[in-house]
Amino acid sequence: MKIETTRTAYVMDANCMSRFVDDLAKGNESVAAERVSFAAWDMSDVGWIKVGTARITVELLDPKEIQHGQLAALQARLQKERADSQVRQNAILDAISKLQALEWEGVEA
């Protein structure tokens, strides 16, 4: 299955535009194309510079491949959450250890 749509093509700012124009002048169309972003809405209000219109065709993956990608993304997210949680837990355990190591006169830990 495929999706076909039309979007406005933009270069993100004047600096990128300079490089975009240089790439085109040198005949590096594929490099210039990498500097282009596409949007369904007007991005000129945030400084993007309109350079044209793009006709986009998206060849969709098989639904099973899409599902596999979703599962992989969720598993990666879970792994990151677990790692972040472990960092926070280790900081708490470190604080507990430091407090338990303190010696207070007349107080037992």
C-alpha cells in the first residue's frame, strides 16, 4: 500500500539556505535535497524559507513489519526507563549509605 500527498518544501534558516544554494550551484542536488524539510502547514512564521512543493509517495511497510517496529520502539523505551530508574535508585541508595556512615554522638545508626 502507498500514500501520496503534496507538502510545502522548506529550508530551515538563512544559514541552511546559503548551503542549499551552494549545493545546487555545484550540481549537488542530492546534498541540497537533504537540507529540505517538508510540512503540511505554513512554517514561515518560525523562520523557515519556502523553496517549493513536494509530491511525496510513501511505500508503506507490511503491517507485521510496522508492528515489529512498534514493539522494538516500546522495548527500547522500557529499557531506557529502567536504566533511568536505576540511576535514580542508585543515587538514593548512595545518600542512604552516606547518612548511615555518619557518626553522631549518642546516636546509633
